[in-house]
Amino acid sequence: MEEKYTIPVLGESHYKELEEQRKKLNQQAKMLEQQAENEVSLQDDQEETVQAVEEMATPKKKKTKQERIKEAIERGKQVYRWVRLHENHFTSLKMRKLRKQEHGETMLVIYLKIVLHSLKWNGFIYYEEVGDSIAEEIADSIGEDKELVEKTILFMINTNLATIGDNKEVLNIEEFKDITGPETNAERQQAFRAREYNKKLATQ
């Protein structure tokens, strides 16, 4: 005779138990994610400590400009590949003033291209002595007219959107920190370290 099977009826306590298990799994996942971020941060700290010890043990020798640039490129790892603009970015006083310049609309595009170009070094652009000036190198890199690039950079410096140092060999995008944003604590710490390191190189 064929046996009959009945589907067991699950009570409310069973569903509560499943919900508790789900909550515990979510908590464990968050703990593992935080642990992973902490390990990344710890690894970065250890690498910096090792480098600091090596630098202390090695007699200091003044780096050449090209050595500093090469070190910045290698050490200042790119953190972001995008920027974010506030909703009032194009109506801000500085952007309105920029657009009122002769060829202002083109200069606005050039400004955004320069900001995007600086992502490679986390808000800095280095003169690599390929062109006659940093402006010429930037113009070649972003595919824009050299004179308009020079005019845009001058506007950025005069309005504190950028600073230039080290004998006009390093352009620092001051607005960079306001138009980028990390998505995790580890990225935030990595971005801070990269910016501070490149800033230190720019002032040497």
C-alpha cells in the first residue's frame, strides 16, 4: 500500500528562529567587512613604517626633480577614477566668473578636463619636462589649446581653485577633496595618505 506524506506545518517560532539566524549572518558579514578594511589599513601602516625606518637608516640625499616626480607617480597610487559635482557647481560664483571670461565656456570644459587629469595623482599634476611648461604638457594630455589652458590655470590659481609650487612644476587642485569621495573607510584612509604624501613631495 502506498504511503502518504504530509507537509509539516511550520509554527511562528520556526520563522522567528530563521529571522534570528539571518540577523546573526548579517552581523557576521559586517564584522568580516570591517575586519578586512582594518587589515588593509594595518597593511598600509606597516608599509609606511617600514619605509620610514628605511629612510631613517639611509643617509638623506636631496632628490632631483625627476626623482621626486617618479617617486610621486609610483607612490601616489590612484584612488579614484571619477569626480562628483555639487548641484550648484555651475552656478557658483567662481564658475560664473569663469564662464564670463573670453572663451569662458571652453575654459570651463578645460577646467573639468584638468580636474579629471589630476585623478591620476589624486589631485596633483606634475611637470615631467616633456613640454616647455606644465601648461603645455597638460594641453597635450587633454587635447586643448595651450593658450587657453594657460589662461584657465591662471584663473584657477587666482581664485584658489588650484595652487602651483616647486618652481611651477606641481599643480595642486585645491577643490579635489570636495569633488571626490571614498566609499569605504579603507579608501578614505588610502586617499588621505596619497594626498598627504603627494603634498609633501610638492613642497620639497
